[in-house]
Amino acid sequence: MVIEDSDYTNPRILRKKAEEILRMKKEKLDQENQKIDAKKLLHELQVHQIELEMQNEELQLAIETAEAALKKYTLLFDLAPVGFLTLESDGTISDLNFTAAEILDEKRFSLLGSNFKLFVSDESKPIFNQFFGKVFRSKAKQSCEVKLGYDSKTLCLVHMEGILIGVEPKCQLSVVDITSFKQTP
């Protein structure tokens, strides 16, 4: 006696049985693949987490380095014993340190946006204008001595050095009060 399900000579039954076996194997493979895929995914997530932790450590180090550089810049620029100013091509003050504000006898932040030429005494304006023009024309360091003052108030005699900086040229200006050196004893 031959049972129809076991009759592998019948192509229809053979095909049906083969498809059933294939389906069962696929289900088993899918379950195994899901386990493998889950393990791979877990591994990839753990690796990515470690990579992110390493990047975070690098970012923290970069932040600490930037903060140290900012502190150094602040000490070097803001508290320098020499006045530093950054002037636009028209003479507008775009940046300055505390010493420059002290030399100009004004508060630092009230000077931002004002024109430096207003603080050059009338008798020194031709010298300053020639110096300032040379800085922008020659693109080389220039120097001069001028008297600072405004509204008939003389501030001091200063030695200036200026040079162009940046893509949009600005004049980086150092200002040293030399009044005490020029006074006769």
C-alpha cells in the first residue's frame, strides 16, 4: 500500500512536499538569521557607542584646549601693558584692549564703533593720516608718534605701530604712551 503523501513519483505531490520542506527550512533559517542579525546589530550598536564615547572624550579635550587658549588670549591681549586696537579702513574702532581704553581715557565698550581719528589731536592729524594711509597702501608695518587728545584736552604722546591683518583688511595698531620718556627732567 502506498500512501499518497509518500508517493514521490507523482510530480505534484513531490513539488508540494518539497515546497513545504523549503518553507520549514526558510522559517528555521529566518529565525536563526534574526538571532544572528540581532547579535550583529547589538555588536554594531556597542561598537558605535564606544566610538561616540571616544569622540566625546576628544570633544571634551578640544573644549578644554579652547578654553585654555581663550584664557591665554585674554591675558595676552586684554591685559597687555601696550594698547592694542583694531581699526577699520575708515578709522572705526572694531576691537581694543583695556590698556588702549585707558590711554584714550574712556570705557572700553563705549569706544567700540567710534572713530579713532577723533582722539588724535588736531596738530597730529596730518601725521596720523599719512601713517594710516601708508599702512593700507604699503601693506607693511608702519610707525609714527602722535599726540592724542580731544576737545582741547591733551591725553598723551604715543608711539604707534600699525599693520594690516585679515582678509578684509583692518589695521592692527599698537599704542605705547611715551609721554614720560619725552618730558625733560
